[in-house]
Amino acid sequence: MERYMAKIDTESFQTQFFTFGSSKEPFKLRFGGELEHVTLAYETYGQLDQDRSNAILVFHALTGSQHASGINRQGPDGLVVKWNDECQIGWWDAFIGPGRSLDTDQFFVICVNYLGSCYGSTGPSSLNPITNAPYGSTFPRVAFSDMVDSQIRLLEHLGIEKLHAVVGMSTGGFMALSLATRYPELVDIVIPIAAGTKTTALQKIHNFEQILAIENDPSFRNGDYYGLEHPDRGLMLSRMIGHKNFVSLSAMEKRARQEVISQAKGPGTYQIQDPIESYMWHQGTKFVERFDANSYLCLMDAWQSFDLVEEAGVDGMPDVFASCNNQRYMIFTIDSDVCFYPEEQTILARYLQMAGIPFRRVTVHSEKGHDSFLLEPRLYEPHMVDTLVNE
């Protein structure tokens, strides 16, 4: 994935950890499971002000990490994946920092690795404290609402009773909406970027293909592959299926001309012969280094089962935002997005309008597709600054 390089003066950061839960008070999950102990890996940027009112919670995209800004060379200890060069530079470094869209001279920014992921938060590759072996196939199902609820515990630990804003991009936008609608008094400003209100039929199809790609890898072993060969072929194919939704075709063709792997070949007799094939192979290969297949399945399951209405405990979408009158929304659409099509933000805007919730909507004109929110800070910054600073 194309990224901004960290600036020379970019600060260095280290992952912090927060653990909660016990055998007497386990963390109960939406689908009926529970975890006795939950650890969240997180990073913070800027300073919390005296009345603790300047906090912004950022929900990363599907396979992101807690490391959103600056440089983190080492990463958390004990990971089953590589904390490689792609992980070491904050995935939103161009957006978070002094004078940037999320100005750390004014705001205290928090980013947490999701429950179920693989960058230090409790997930399938973590050691089960009861068995002292990786959870693997025994890791319980986790919903996006569970990921949000776990981060609420962290906010309580930090003494933050109200967020100035919550920002989420892609599936992180789902979680921003989940928090805003289930904890309406907790946040003032909600900024979903390239997101929607539900999992679309097309997303369900693409996600299902990715799930099958991993589970049909002989090395998957029902998720109990730790200490053995990992299902790299399945994860690689899964990433290639998903990646085509993150980048516009025109951007993909431009990138492909720069990332040709002349010696690459598939696992069988087929020889890679086109720059597009080479580019997709490269994307799959580098993803396998930095992500765990079980965590990917965990997050895919959460995406497939996302349901704002059920989570909010209301009768239908018109009621989801009924308690959000104190909030303001800034909705970003990317015109070339083929993962969360612009129609998804139109639907969100319609529900907000029905509920009488103030909102602004900006359409970003970009050739980069869904990935624009990672790559083009200048297209977002004026609107984000205006929303976050001007009450």
C-alpha cells in the first residue's frame, strides 16, 4: 500500500498496554462468549488538558494498528507477525501531529489496536491464561461493538468522561457510529470517513471469498496452526481479493508499472506475466508478513455481522440516531471508492437528516479510491480542522 514517508522531525512513540477483566468479572461479548483477561495495545499523541475535554479517539481501518503517528521502530514484544517497515511508520502520520488535521498541540489523540487483532491486543494468537497456549480456534467471536466496548474501558481508565471527537475510517467508521449511537453522551463530534451504516451485499460477497481462501488452505488446521506452518497461501489470496476494493483501477495501473516483480510466479504452473498480476502478488506477499490469518478471520466475521440496529437495541435505522441530538457529524465521501461506495454515505446523511442531527458532507475527488484517506491529507485537512476547532 502506498504510504507517506515519516518526516525527519517525526516523534518516536512506544506502545502502551491496558489490561482489564478477571475470572470473577470476565469481559462478556455480544455473541455469548467471554474473556477473563483483555489487553489493549494503544498509543497516545499530544497532552490531555486539565479538564480532560480535548481527547479524540481514532478507530483504525481493518488491518491497521495502534501506531497511527510518528515512528515506532520496535513494536510490541511477542508478536506472531513481523513489525516490519510498513508497521513502523504511523499509518496516519500525515494527519496526526503538530499543525496537522488532528493537531496534537490542541488535542490528545488515542488509537487502540482492536480486540481480536494481532498487534498487541488480545486476539487469537495471544496466550490463553488458562491453558498458557495460543487461543487459536478457541478464541471467541468478537463483534465491532465488543471492540468499541473494550475501548470504553480504556477511556474510563484514562479518566476521560467525554470525547471531543471520534474519527473512524472504513470499518473504523462502523465503530465510530457504534460508539456514537450506543454512547451518545460520550462524544460531541463524529467523523466517519469512507464508511457506511451497514455491511453491503457486495462487501459480504468479497468478505466471504476471503474467509474461504484462508479456511481452505490445508495449513489452516481450523485455526490451530501456531508453532506450525501458517496458512500463508490462503491469507495471501484473501488479501489480493480484498485489495482490489481499496484502490481504483486507474491508481492500480499506475502503481503496477512501478512494482513489477520480474521473477514472481504462482504456486502452480502459471507464470506471472502482467504488471497488474505482479502488483497484486506483491500486495499479498507483503501482507502475509505483517498480519495473522486468525485475526483476519476474526475481523472479517465482525464485519459480516455488523448491525447498528441490533447493537443499539432499537426497531430500525430511523431510531438509531434518536439520542444523538447533542452531536455534530462530518461525513467524508471518496468519489472513486469501490469499497464503500458514495451511496453508503448518502444513506447515512439521509438518516441523520431524518433524526434532525446536524451534519456536513464533503465529497473528496480522488483517483486513489478507498485508500485516499491514507494518502491525501490536503483533501481532508481544511474540513477536519474547521469541524474540530470551530464549535
